[in-house]
Amino acid sequence: MDIPRIFTILESAHRIHNPFTVDKYATLGAALRLEPGARILDLGSGSGEMLCTWARDYGVIGTGVDMSQLFSEQARFRAEELGVAEQVRFIHGDAAGYVSEEKVDVAACVGATWIAGGVAGTIELLAQSLHPDGIILIGEPYWRQLPPTEEVAKGCLANSISDFLLLPEFIASFGRLGYDVVEMVLANQDGWDRYEAAKWLTMRRWLEANSDDEFAKDIRAQLTTEPKRYVTYTREYLGWGVFALMSRF
């Protein structure tokens, strides 16, 4: 079990596999008012930066699940590096359908809502692991401005304009699912740059070391086209944020 090779190559040097930065995760952790010993489940945990830094800074206990073998190994290394290996564990496995044996205080899926068919399904999945008064975290794109054409939406790597909502509409959608939005932290363009532009140097170094690899042609094509595509489309039209939700009563 693993993710497609293209993602392993492009994001092999990333500690964070979304447009957040270390500072944004610190802001989010502080905003949630995490208590020592709080239990966190992170589905699609990537290289473990959120869980590991929150374990170090707030004394939380956490479990991350991710289907990338490389990223799961990087997460375990990061836990050792930060001295929190006794507080967090990382499972290499399919997060789709994963339910914690013990109820958690925070259940998160930050940038991988495809595991349950979208935002609504992922919220439903996370709720199965959550204390009744716990917090769900959803990390998801939204439109900063509505693309004028379907072609522009596809330039943002969306299938269509309907894939995402404008921020006010997205916030309102959580209420229709029966949840209060109790916090949010939004990525900015600097965060997008660090997520996307960092891939370009990784691709270039990979090509230099793997020029004979059968995948080199695909990586070469990506490196040739991605910088212009990104600054033309994603950087201008697509936002991204983490939204904290609590069930309404």
C-alpha cells in the first residue's frame, strides 16, 4: 500500500504536505487551547509535523495514519528527533474507514478528505472516533475568487468550478451538516509558495540523480510546466484552510 510515485518524488523533501507552514500549525494549536494529555487522531498524517510539534509544545498524545510508506517513516523519524516518540505513533495504512479504539479529543483530516469521498463523508468518519464534546479539524481548499471559466478551474487542478466553494459558502456548509465552526486558520500565498515552489527544486535534484529512470520524462514535463501553471492559476484563485468544528446541540 502506497501513494502514487509522483507524490513521493515531488514531496519527498516536504515536512508539511499542504500549504500550511510551521507557524500556521503553531497558531492552530494555540487556537485550539490544547491541554496536556489530550488525544488526537490524524487521518492522512503525512510526515507527522502537526502531531509531533503539538506533542512537543502542548503535551498531547496522538495517532497518525497515512498510506505513504515514505511519509510514515519520516513521521517516525520526526517524532524521535523532537523527543516525542513515546507520545505519538504513526501507522502506515489506509486511513479510509479508520476508527480509533479509544475516543479522542481532536479528530483531524488535514488535506485528505478524499479518504471518505469528500468533506461530508470525512466529517462523518471522524465523528466516529470523537468524544461528544470533541473538535473535528478539516483541512480543505476553497475558492479565493471564483474562476471565470472551467478552464481556469482545471488550471488549479480541480475537475470543475463545482469542486470547491467560496469561503462564505464553505463556512455555511458546515452548519448544514450540523456543526458549529469554532475556529479557523487560513493559509496565505507564502504558504502556498512553500508548498508548491519547494517541489521544483526537489524535481530538479531528482532529475540530476535519476536521468535514466523511466519516470524522468514525466518529472521533466512537470518541472517545465508547473511554475507557470501555479502562479497563473493556483496562487491566484485557490485558498486553503483548517476549520475547527463542534457538533451542534
